[in-house]
Amino acid sequence: MPSSVISFNQVSLGYVKGRTDQLLVRDLNLSVANRQLIALVGANGAGKSTLLRTITGLQKPLSGTVKLFDKPLDTLNAKTLAHYVSVVLTGQTEISYLKTAELVAMGRFPHTGWLGRFSVTDRQKVEAAAHQAKVTPLLEKPIYQLSDGERQKVMIARALAQDTPIMILDEPTTHLDITNQVNIIQLLRTLVKTKNKCIIFSTHNIELALQVSDRIWLMHQQTISDSVPEDLVLSGTLAEAMSTELAPFNPESGTFQVQHSSSHPISLKGAGTRAVWTRRALERTGYLVRSQEPVSIKIGSDTSWIVYHKNQPVSSAQSIESLLHQLSQLYSSLSHP
């Protein structure tokens, strides 16, 4: 197998509007190794879908050369391309009155003869794909009866049945709850490591991408930053590209933290999980947590929270809801003695 399964040489991406090229990525030079799970992230409009469509041959680059397995993409016919790349794109249309099993089986069409006859191997691939994507119970249902999340998993099963060395997925976890999101991503990781695949998926869930990806492609300023997740964070590149004033990126936690308006200063003493969630509750409800303030909270050794004013205990609470209620009353009394 070539050292690079995908390569970009001086590639510029975008679209033509009128007589003008609308440039999204300029002069991209990038090589993709095998056995990589790559998360593609970036702001809306950065060109994520355009990049994926270009890799799959659905859209031509404005300039430059894209190669799959050292072969120029524009020299590959549809059948050859279907042996190399399987695709799950947003907005794909399906025949709603097909059964789920029939839609998954469509993934095997590049491998069947011109009569479309299924071999034992083809059927085994379809069954395995349905099992891996956890859609086996849905196989006898028509597509129109499926929820958006179920349909998304079926489209992934179809791509799995195609059994290609490269998989391209545009926001594969859209419409899925957190359990199914993690199941799909873990499945992709397993395929990369055990089936020698290269998988590229776009996502808006950057926090999840940081935890599971081998590499991250960050699209910003008409270029792509290609790095392992940790270096992308430590270099400050991710924060620079994706942080906003309302939700800056916290490199220590690997999360985007929503900024709340604060009106009442308060201090918090304690550590551990209860302290973390107490602080989050305080900041969410408008308190400014600082080190030394007249009003303070101490995390009790049991399950209590003790409220102090000028180092004197004034109340205790057995839940965060109760604590917030008592603080509201305390600040009200301090404002209107």
C-alpha cells in the first residue's frame, strides 16, 4: 500500500460564483497516512463539506491535484472510486420505500457483477455491517419509518458494507444521542485499528474529537492545521481559531466554557467533584467566584454546604438547589438591610 492514501498538492478549494472564484482553502499540501481517524473541524462556512466532497470526487478543486493511492482523482472512473472510498454525506437522498436491509445492501453494488448478484461474501458483509452499526433490528423496516438518528446509522451501515479502505463521513453523529455518538465513534476507531482503514469525519463536537481522534484537521483562514489533538491545544491554535468571547476554549479541561454575567462576588472553599459542580452552579446563576469575599461557601465533609458571612456561619444546605435558594435570600437581605 502506498505511504499516502490521500494527498493534496497545491490544492485550492471553493466554488465559482458568477465569474469569481470563492476561495475557501488556498494551496493545500497535505498527505494522509493509513490507519488514521481524522476529525475535520472548523467554523460554519470554513469549507468542511467542500473538502469532503472534493476527496470523494463529487466536486472538483479550483486548482491543484488530489490523489488517492498515488493515482490522480480525476483519472479514476466511478467503479474504481467506489472501491476506494465510501461516503456518508449530509443531505443524501434515499428511496424512502426501500427496506433498511435493501439500503444497507446497496453498499455492496460496487463489488457485484453487472447482474448485481450477491455472493455469500456479499451477504456476510451486509450482515456484519448491520451488526456493527447496531441496525440489525431495523432491517425489515421501510426507510420512511425510521427516525433521523436511525436513518443516520443505516447510512453508516451502508458505507461499512461497501468495505473500502477510505471512509468519508460528514457529521456522522448528527441526530444521535450521546450514547449512539460514542458507539459510532468507537466503531470508527475500531475499524481504523483492526481493518487498516483511513477514516475522515467532520464534526462540530470538538470536545469529543479531542478525545478520540488520531489527528485533527482544523480549517481556518483558508488553510488546514493538521496535528495530533494535544499539540493543537498546547500550541494555542485551536483556541485562536474557535474561541469566542461568549465561549472561550479552556485548554486545561478541553472544553468551551460559556461565559455568564456575574453580579455577586463569592468565595468557595473545598475540592473534589462537589466543589467543581458547586462552582459551575454558582457561575451559571450569576455569582463571581473569587478567593476572598465576605460571603463564602465551605464544602462540608459530609453532604452539606455551609454558608458564611464575614467568617460567621449563617446557614447550611443539603443540596445545591437549597444552597442557591439560601444565597439568594442572603444577598437580598444584604442589599436591603
